[in-house]
Amino acid sequence: MKSDSAVPPIDPPSLAERIRLEMDSFTPTEKRAAHMLLSHYPFAGLDTVAEFASRAGISAPSVLRFVTRLGFGGFPEFQRHLREELEAQLLSPLAKSSPSDRSHGAPALASFAESVIGNLRATVENIAPAEFEAVVELLSDQRRPVHFTGGRFTGALARYAESHLRIVRSHVDYIEGQPALWRDRMIEIGRKDVIVAFDIRRYQEDVTALCETAARQGATVVLLTDPWLSPIARVARHVLPAHIVAPSNWDSSAGLLLITEALVAAVTKRLWETAKPRMEAVERLRNEKP
């Protein structure tokens, strides 16, 4: 059996993740600062103390107390941390270290698997159970149409979720992220609609625009993203972040897939009384001869 020292280290939760997890423990003033920071994360925190305080509607000393509450020695340390996170957000596959830079000591499959398993654990540990249950409740409300969307790579996960959920319940579809394909769909999006968006670094502006437009029209946005949070988090009612860093030039989507399959399983269980007849009907149709 491997010792714990053989397990690759996992990146700690982002500051945004920590804030979301600790939100209920904040004072009213700290919550105003937290909401301000998350609404334009991480850029809001890169303003001066006075600017941040003015936008949050609190005093400058309150901002400094909030920063201390988060564990930083001062505002410069807080901003340095945000700049480091911003650099991580913008990493492209080419900006990461080359494969030749990595250790050749362990078999490639086993080494990668250890990293992914660590990501899965970290993903589960850093999602508030109440947030996950709120999303399950939302997706189980059959009075509300659900629309999935995603980016260049994450769109495949969004389609995977949509393919499962449309069997379990009605009024489920997929919206293409490109503006030319989604703008005309917005005429039917309103307060009853739920948009489930998948978006990880390097975030796609067209998917962000789709979600912002839907939110302005009253739709509820659910975001599956990475620890640094897609800009869609500004308009999302619920955010489920997955850990994605892997020993590769490519980020791992295993954490996002874990969340997706857990949501599908939970919604199926919640709707089993009506989901079972739908699934049986699908099976009958599949067994029909051409």
C-alpha cells in the first residue's frame, strides 16, 4: 500500500471558494465586502482600499478587518494573492510546464490517476452541501425549463448532462454558446427558466454573454466552473466549483463530470415516481423494430 507521501499535493481552495463556504459565518459588513469581491472576482479586490470600500458601501477600516478575517496580514498581501490567482486563471495549455519538465519516476497512468483522485476529493470537500442540494431542488422542479450550455470543451459535459436529464424529466434542452445561435433563443427565456452553464479557464466570453442576457431576463443561472470562478459567477444564483489542475498541459474535467453525474443521480432519485415511467417508455421505443 502506498504511503500518504506518494499522493500528489492538491491545490488549496481558491479564495473565492473559501469565501462562499464561509459566507454564513460572516458579519453583515463582511458579507457586503464578500459579495462585492465575488461580484467582480478577482478584479474588485485589485482596487485601492478606498475604492473597494466605496463600492461595497462600507468603511475602509471594515475592508481591512475583512481582509484580516480572510487570513491575510494586510491589503498588499491580499492583492498579491489575487494577482497570483488571476495569473492561474489565464494559463493556456502552452503556458504550463512542458511534459519533459515532469518527473519520470512514476508510471504515467498511475501518476495521473492519483492527481485526478485528489481533485475529486477536493471538489467534494469544497462544495457546500446546501449549495448542491439547492441545485438538485432547482433541477427537480418540473415547472421550470432547464437549458444547458458550455464552451469549446465543456460543451460536451453540458450535452452529457442534458442527454441524461431529458430522459428523467421534460423541458430540458441544450443551447449553443455561439451568439449567432443563442440570441434568438432568448425571446423564450424568462423567470421560470434555469440556465446550467459549464465554463472553466480560459473562460468563453460568448457563454458569459449568454448567461448575463438570460439573467437580465430573470432566468436563474447555475454555474459549474473551476476554483477561480468563471465571470458567469457574477450573475449565477448557485456555483459548484471543481478542481481541475492535473500533471498535464490540459486541465482535467473529472471533477466537473463527478458533479454532473451526482446531480443526475440525485435528480433521478428525487423524481423517481415520474422518472421511472419515462425511462420505461424510452426503453420500449428503443426496442421497437424499424
